[in-house]
Amino acid sequence: MSDAGSDAAGLQPSPAAGVGASRPVRAVAAVDLGATSGRVMIGRVGEGVLELEQVARFANGPVERADGWHWDVEALWTHVRAGLAEALRREPAIESVGIDSWAVDYGLLRDGELMAEPFNYRDERTARGVDAVHAIVPFEELYRRNGLQFLPFNTVYQYAADAQLAAAEASLLIPDLFAERLTGRRVAERTNASTTGLLDVHTGEWDTELAATLGISASVLPPLVDPGETVGRATDLGGLPVVAVGSHDTASAVVAVPMSSANAAYISCGTWGLVGLELEAPIVTDAARAANFTNEGGVDGRIRFLRNVTGLWLLSETVRAWSEADGAPVGLGRLLAAAGSVSVPARLFDADDPSLAAPGDMPTRIAALLGRDAPGRSERPMFARIIVESIAQAFATTLRAAAALADREIDVVHLVGGGALNTLLCQATADRSGVPVLAGPVEATALGNVLVQARALGAFDADASLADLRARVAAAFPPRRYEPRF
């Protein structure tokens, strides 16, 4: 989930890019919704051109209601509509819209209306759903069928805790919910649907037998569409086509990972760090299940074999708590610069400890994990350094596990998303993994969104592959290299 600003630049395409001299520059709008912020971008693609222009950026995050943590989707919808209007004002030649967001969360529809505010995946209700699902279908069986790592907030567990599901006509994941508001059509884009726990990992289709076993009516599961398909036309935007992209933000981000080796790994780093490999087929062995690796759908039928690692959430929540305590914003850039000057800490903490999952006083919870080794209140640079190094250690551990499970020898790690701006994190990841890190692009998710739309519009040769799209990204946004120091 990329939460950083645009690093757009011009591009001189490689011969493999497949763009003919006669093709004009094509413009599209990309809606990219992250768990802490959202943005609307104009993307321009053509001969010698791959550009992003940010036209709207807005805050996002969990909101606490009487019954728990939710998403304020009406506020998000207002921002999205305003952003798209501004995009069309700036660039009337926009030909389509694509939407991506974080995974697993959904809205329930009945009689054409949203039944309630969607719950946030960090709400504690999901624990009830885990127990209910596993009482019927053991996790071992779930993994064999859906290939998903155990995360207590996977959609299937949320469904089991949702008393309103039985009365719903349809359940739409967040990008599909906004696409429905634009077009009136209810669909489920396949890469995001793969995170629900109800998609068959082998066929890529809804596992209606599993749904029935769990008491989930197949009628709430919309028809599946693939990235590149036209969902419908946005009547409020002059009939502009809405094109399905890799609507799980990580699926879009992986499209824009400029893979430099057949043995490359990736980390899509924002609120979460999605750490893994791109494969042709899923790995659903007992060892993969025990290591808690997931097999999620990617663009062009690829498999994103990865594990979720808590990412910049730990740092952003810590800075937020300090800012509230000080009554003034704590500058992240200055904090990280100071953190870079302190010695590498000897004591780290488990970045994936369950106690760190919910919003709240993050410094206190991290200090509890560190115990007597926790820095004092005046040692914020050291505290920040411990956070960064702990995230990097979790990344390195996961990379080694992925390599072992897939029988690959990783020779380079591409780190994309907002984390690519964090030089301390990039260097620490290289140091702790022992593998070079290539950082960037920052706006990988938006770029992947744009490239899938552009390919659907015919901006590339009909047989343009992911390698062709990635060659464009590598030339337009040269990554920064970090070598392991020890």
C-alpha cells in the first residue's frame, strides 16, 4: 500500500516496450486508495512518455464508532469524485479510470444502498470470525483450497462475524464498491477477490462449495472480472470507461516492480510490507502453510507468493502518538536523519507481534516488548532506529523463507512504494538480508494501475507482456541501489 507522493519523470522507452511511433500519448485516471491516504493521479503513456501527475491527495484511516473501527467510505467517495473531476478538468483527454485499494474489506449492498459503514480490518470482531470458521473448516483445509496465509482479518473471517451478511444482496470489496457507484455494475476483480479466502487457488474461480459449507450464500459473490476488462461506463463522467486493474493495491504495485532478475524478490512497502516472489503457480505445501505464506492472484494470472509483514504502520503510529503528546507535528524526515546517526541497536522486537495490530499508543506497546532495553522518553532517534531495524529484520527473515520454499536463490530485492523513500529502511534491509536492494518507484501502485489501463486501451502492442511494461518503468524511474555493508 503505497502512501508516498509521485516521483514521476519522463521516459525514453526501451526497444522492448513495443510502442509504435504513430501512437499518441494516452491519458488515464488512477484512483489509488491506501490504508492511510488516497490519491487521484493522471497517468500519461506514449512513445518516450510514462508520467504521473498527482491531482488530489487526501487522508484516510480507521474511524472509531460505537460498534468498533470502520472506514468512512462516504468521505472517501467525496474525495474520489472531486479528484476525478479535477483530473478531467486538467486533462480532458483522459480515456478511462482504474481503481485500486487495500484488500479484504467490503461493503454490503441491499436495494442499491450500502447497508452500513464497512468495518476496518483492524477491528477486533474478526477474532470471533476466526473461531467460527475454523470450527467448521480447519485451517489446513482452508489453505489447501484458498492458499492464503492466516490473517485474522481475511474476508472469510469477517463474513463469519458479520450479522448483516445474510440480508445482503451483494458484497463488494472497496475498489469494486466505488466502481459500482460509478458504473452501476457489481463485479469482483480477480486479484482482490483472491484475498477473500473464497477463491479457489487452483482455478481462480469462486469456491462456492466452501462458501456453502460456511453458510455464505453464493448470491453475495459478484461475477469475477480480470485486469484489463471494462467494468462499465461512468455516467457522471461523460460515459468514461472504468477499466479493471489489479485492484488489490499490491497486485498493481507488482506490475510496476522493475524486475531485474529471474531470481528477484519484491517488497511493496507502505502501511504493510508485502514480501515475496512472483510465481507461475501456487505453492500450497505444508511447509508453506506452516511458514504462513500466501498465494494471491496477480495480473496476467501470476501468483504473488508472499507474506504480510507489518511495515511503516509501526513508524507512522509512533510518530502520531508523539505528535499528539507534544501538541505539534513530529517531523519524520528530521527524526529519521537523527536515527541514522545512532548506533545499530542490539535489541529488536517482533514487528508482527499481535499486540501492535490495533491503533493506539504504539510507543508504549513497543516499549513493553523491549522491556528494560526500551529507550527513554528523550531517546526518540534510538526508538525510531529500533523500529526501522525491526521492520528490516522481519523483511530479511521473510525473504529467506520465501527463497527456501520456492527453491530460489534471491539475488536482488526490489523495494517499491512509500518505503523506497526511507533510506534508513532500504539500507537496513540490504544489510540484514545480505542482498542488494533496488529502491523505487515510490508510486508503484499508481504506475501499475496506469499501465494496465494503457495496455487495455491499446497503448502497447497487443501482446505486450509484464516484462515489456516493467522495462518502461525501469527506464522512467531508475531505482536507487543499496549494497549490503556486512
